[in-house]
Amino acid sequence: MRKIELDDKIWGELGTQNLPELINEFTKNPEVDSEIFYELVDCIWDAGTCEPAFFVAIPHLIDIASNLEFCRAKDLWSYLGSWVSTHKKYCEEVSEEILDLFYSSLRYAEKVCAESIFKAGKLSGIDAVYLYAGLFTFSKHDLGYMTMSGYKDDLEGTSVAKCENGHLNDVTVYNSGIAAYEEKEFPSSITVPDLTSINYHFEKIDDNPWLLFEEGIQKLIKNNNISKEIKAHLRLSELIVKHGVKPDLPVKYAFSLYGSLLLCNGSIDESNRLFHGWDKIICQECGQEFIFADGWCESCL
Ligand SMILES: [Zn+2]
């Protein structure tokens, strides 16, 4: 994988002379709960802010994760997914050459991380939530912001969605459905995506790593214990993985796929929460009804 060498003068120009040494140390001892790791993170990312060196360092960290056994790499992949999900606001200042290497490293991460998840078999619920969302990040899809999002939080999450008139609506997210902010849980049924009215042009991506998940999804489609509502999400997901995830994939379709992957992993509660991304909510200000996922805008706040 191409990346800027550790002895390049760019590190000094970015004011991060010690970063190559930290990356070197971390390569030798890639523990994410070490002082070296914390120091390294301080140089590149802070609570959603990507420092200039971020774009140069990420390809190195992706390279390190790619060369580790999955049990050691998974937490690093989860961190990478979270950080990269916040990068868009900061890439304007970055040179074309650096950005080019950064994006080709994401493409590589998407492939290697998908293969590792696939080979790993069953993941813990929490790992699945982070790692699958991370895959969307590496595909440059906004849903990757789920690694940071309150939507994914256990038991009660929070999130925000915009109606067509631009009003922001805060909501509370339960596994059983989405309610207005701090309103009590009232279980809603799962909305069935209408596959006959898809107005998105699917185009196959080259060397599509998402295809690995096709068989697992097809198995669940054949499973008699799965409801017809959820099967509709699975069928939509089957269509998506056949083509791959592109950045312009409508967010609600990405919700369906994320839910389906979690269900394939046996993470039933987590998957229900994502299928409820299709819930209709009513704008608190103008009364307009809209599909939550269509207005989901946590990532752009
Ligand atoms: Zn409104």
C-alpha cells in the first residue's frame, strides 16, 4: 500500500516531527491501550477534529491493522472507523497527493477489514456495531458516522433528523422504535422497504468486498423464522452487497444493510434498532411526516 514514508520532510512541515517515531514504536507494539498509542492519537485526532497530520498518518495505521491478527486488529479498526468518519470537514486544506493516498488507503481498509470480519465469524454485539459501521466509513459513506453516533448507544440512544423544511428534530432511539426526544418508548412495527419503487441507480464497484456477505444474507432470506418485514430489508441488502456500497447510496438503504449485517451476526436487538431507521416521524415544528433515515443528519452537524 502506498503511503508517505516516515523520513519524508512533510512530517516536520506539519509540525509533527515526533509522529514518525511514534508510528514506528506503535508498529513494533501495536497495543491500543498503550501510552504510545495515546500520544500518537493526540497528534492526529481530537474529539472529532482531524489534525493536518491525520491524512498522512491514517494510511500507516491502516497498514498496521492490516498486518495484525484480527483479535488484535479489531479495536484499531474500530478506532479508525470512528476517526475517519469525521474527516470530510477537514480535507479541503489537504494537498491532492496526500488526499489521493489517504483515499486509496481507505479502499484498501474496506477490503481487508471486510475480509477479516468475514473470516472472524461471530463477533460480540459491540464489536459488530463498530466494525460494520467502520466498513461504511471506509466506503466513504456517511453512515460510517454511526461509530460516533448516539444512535448506536445501548438501551436508549439519541439522534437528530431534519424534515424537508429544514427543522431539526431530536429523537430518542430505542431498539423497538424511534420516539421524540425524551418521550417514552412505544414499540412500532418495522417498516417494509418498497423494492418496486427504488429510485437509485445501482452500479457495481470494482473488486467489491461487500459480496462476501451475500451468502449470509441469502441464508436468512430462506429462514422461516424471519418475519416478512425483515426479509424485505434483507432482500434490499442482498441487492446492495451484489453491487457494493458507494458514497451516494441513500442513507435509508445503508440502514437496511447495516441492520442486515448485524442480524447475520446474530445481534438481533442491534439489528432491530437499525431497521427502525425507516420509522416515520413527525416534525415537531411543521408537522411534516418523513422517514427518519431520509432526514438523519447527525454526521453533518
Ligand atoms: Zn419541519
